[in-house]
Amino acid sequence: MRTFLIWLFISVSCASISQTPSLSFIGKRIVNLGDIKQGEKIYHKIEFINNGDAPLIILGISKSCNCTDVTTSSKTIKPNERASILLTIDTKGKINTNVISATITTNSKQQDYSVKVTFKVRK
């Protein structure tokens, strides 16, 4: 009976420890790209890693401007695996200083992670 109770305690304790994903950026998540010629397309990759012990799932990515396309290298990132998002920004019709942001929504505890790209468009 005593062995059974010890086993039951260990089983319940282990079951209550939940595994969670955790997104960490590799490099900067806020970047200034400097001067860009109007009409050029900007391609900027932002890399991250899942430092957690469960799969990180990208549930969605929202963006601040219709001039931006966002693609991801993977929607499910295993623990210790790297992934990235690629921002493709069309500067046609843009002038002066611009700030483009994207929010990555995940299944992690924090859920939302923001990235920003700033640049100045010159004619």
C-alpha cells in the first residue's frame, strides 16, 4: 500500500507539471533599415527559437499595413527548433519615416510577440 501511495504521488506530481512553449527572438525584433528609395520592396527576416519544452504553434500574424506581406517558415516549431518570419514591404506611395509592425500570436504563455521595422523613404 505504501509503494502504491508513493507511486500515486509521483504520478500526480508529474502530471501537474505542464509543458509550455516559449518564443525567444534571435537578434533584434525592432530594426531601423535606414533610407530606402521609394518604390523598392523591402525584405526583412526575423528569426526566433522555441526555448520551451512543448511545440510552439503560430496561431496567426497580424500586420499594421496592407503594404506588408508576412510569411512564416513554419507554423509549428518543436522545442529548441528555429523558425522565422519574412516581412515583404512595398514602399510604393510611402514617404518620410515609416513604422511597420507585425504581431505573432502563439500558444505560449505570453501569446503575442511584436516586431517592428522602421525606415525612411526618399524619392
